[in-house]
Amino acid sequence: MQAGLSAVPRPGRQLQRRLKGRVAAAVDAACRLELESPKPGNVSRGRDLPGLSFEAMSRSARAIAPVFARHPRARVGRLVLEAVRATRRSARTNTNLGIVLLLAPLARAAAGAVSRTTGRGAPAGGPISAARLRVLLRQVLARLDRRDASDAYRAIRIARPGGIGRVESQDVRREPTVTLIQAMRLAAGRDAIAAEYATGYMVTFDLGLPTLRRLLRIGVPVEAAIAQTFLAILAARPDTLIRRRHGDDAAHRVTLEAIRCLRAGGVLTPEGRRRIALLDRSLRRHRPRINPGATADLVVASHFVWLIGSTDRNWPALPESIR
């Protein structure tokens, strides 16, 4: 159990099952629905990328949810490592490292909500408000230690993400000498996932979640809402995966195109959809391909937070393995 949460009364078996099911179900649904939502430059059903297929990403999504069910209160680094190991058994390429890194602290924070409620919270084992989850998330991030860093670094080496490069301080190829949050702060300027750790998930809570929530409240179908949220995040800041692989100019050009798509209405209007299709073709035809993958990862985190705070009737059907 992570330091600082040991004073929480140990929940009963029934509450434990509800906790495991809720966290794992949110992981599963957030991953699956993001994958089912067509987004420019990304994998979706019938829209593979070279070396990255819809089927491989689907297998990866199915592989990690049971890990979150088995280890809801594990250290963040351990959770990341076990999820990446499970992914590696299902897919030969990196399909979800960024997603796992983002979801692990959120899942750990959700686990910390057991038997801890406030006026803004919800009954233990049920929906957890975004405000409450954010408070608990800050506690989780503040307690990340060198063990978390070591496990996360091992997970990154197993996943072998492309375009990672080398850095002078705390390179992932060597054993870390700092805590995981310190390592993420060092990388925050070049990596969107690290920046979320460093800022307490600012994009997730202040941009992704409000956008997704607003769209769903006005009746936009969930897949369209996810795609529109993707555009909103991409329009707000250049994708760091594009920046690492293709440079600053390419990343800024894609962001400008996302802004134009949104101004035309995005997925909600015919003109917006036409512009999105043009952007998608441009990204796929580029050699090497351009993939706003970091932005897609942030959408998964935003959707996870929305699911954790929603009533069960808003959830899709769940696999038997995590019910």
C-alpha cells in the first residue's frame, strides 16, 4: 500500500470487488471507445497504420484491464510495469505505453477513494467526482518514489517507444536516481505524458474532461465526442510525439490544421468532417507517417475520469473478465 493512504480502513470484500470492477471497467471502456473513435492520423477500426493495427491495439486494451482489476491499490510503478508486460504478451510493438503511464496514477487515486467521501465525493465504490479524484491524484503523485521510477523505466525499456531519443539526465536506459515525479518534471518540456504528471494532469482535468463532458451533456454520441475532444486538445498544443519524430514545424502545422477543423465545426458539421478527412489523408500519406499519438493518450485519460465520475448506466457493456 502506498505511503499516506495506510490510515484508510481496509474495505470489505464486496467493496473491494466493486472497486476493482469500477477501475478496471473504466480502463477498458476508455481504451476501447477511444480506439473505436476515428481521429485524424490515428488507428481506428478499418484504419490501420504501418506497424500498428487496430487488432493489436484491441488486444492490448483487453490485456491491461485485468491487470488494473488485480492490482487496484498497487504502487504506480508496479502497475505500469505489470500492464506493459501484459501488453507485450499480446502485441509485439508499443501500443499503449502512454495510456498506461497516464492511467496508473488515476487508477491508484480512484482506489484511494474507498471509504473516503466528502460533500463533493460519492459513496465508496460508486462514482467519484472529478474534484475528489483530482485531490487524491495529487496525493498519489506527491508520493511517487524511486521504486516507481525504476519500475516505470523498466516498463519503458520493455515497450521500446519510437522517437524517445537520449537525454543527459535520467535517461530511461539507465537506472534512475530520482523519484518518478522528479523524472517526469525533467521530461515535461518534451513529453505530454510527463507534463501531465508535472502539472497534476492539467490537460486532462482542465481541457479534455470539460470538453468531453459538455459534448456528452448536449447529446453528442460518445465516439463523436471523443473525436471532438481529440481535436480540442490537438488544437490547444502541438502533439509531442509528432514533435519528437518530425520536429517543431510539423507539430505546429498539425495543430494549425486542427484549429481550422474546429473552427469549421469539427465532427459536428459537414464542413468540419471534410476538413478532418483531408487532415487524416495528409497525415497518413506522409512518409514516415505522422501520428498525433500523445493527444490520443490524453483523450483516454480524460474519458477515464469522466467514466469514474459517471453512473453505471452510462457505461458500455463490459467484458466478462472484469465484471
